[in-house]
Amino acid sequence: MKLQHDENITLPDTVAHLAEQPLCRIVATWGLLQNHYLNRQRIMQAFNVPRRKAGYILRYIVHSPCITCDQHVYTHPRSHRQELRVWIRTVSQPVPLRTKSTRVRNEDRQSVWAQLLQRPWSELHL
């Protein structure tokens, strides 16, 4: 199955139902279902993406707050090339952003300023 927003990316059958999700979450879910590490080569082969994009996806997965993973830099014994290997532990739903802003009342602002003005110089981290 192909994604709607990118016609060159092919989804494996195990994650075809997640076509509406962001690509990094789809790849992370696929890696979790595979129960094997992810690297650029595996992502390239499974999703038909270029090498550079596979690397970007892998880095995004590592830094995503919704995806828990373990990472290891593997050095190939013969060629001494290094590759990033990522084991996916959990993929959770993203936390919704706060849509309503809260106003700071004038009394709260005054109490904060009063606390700041009464604080000794040694406690201020300037």
C-alpha cells in the first residue's frame, strides 16, 4: 500500500492500516512488530525510501517523545563502518497540545514579583 502524501513510499502489509499516521510512527510500529532492530538498510528495503530519508526517519524515531527505544552504534568488524541500530520498546499516542491559553491574573503576577524581590542575591542564578 502507498501513502497518500508520498507516492514513492510503500507500506508493508503489517502496518498498512496506519496509512494516516506520520511516517516515523508507522516505521516505529513496524519495527516493534518485527521484534528486531531497525537500521537504515531495513527501512530502505521495507518502505522503499532513499538512504538519506531512512536516516532522517531513524533519527526522528530516536528523538521522538512518543517512542521509547534503545539505540546502539554498531561497528562492522571487517569494514569498521558504523551504523545506528535502534530497538523499539513502545510506541504511544502523542499527547495533545494545549489549545486554550491561560491568563496570568494580576494578583498572581504581583505575588511572583514580590517573591522575586524578597529573594536574597545568593539564591538568584544570574
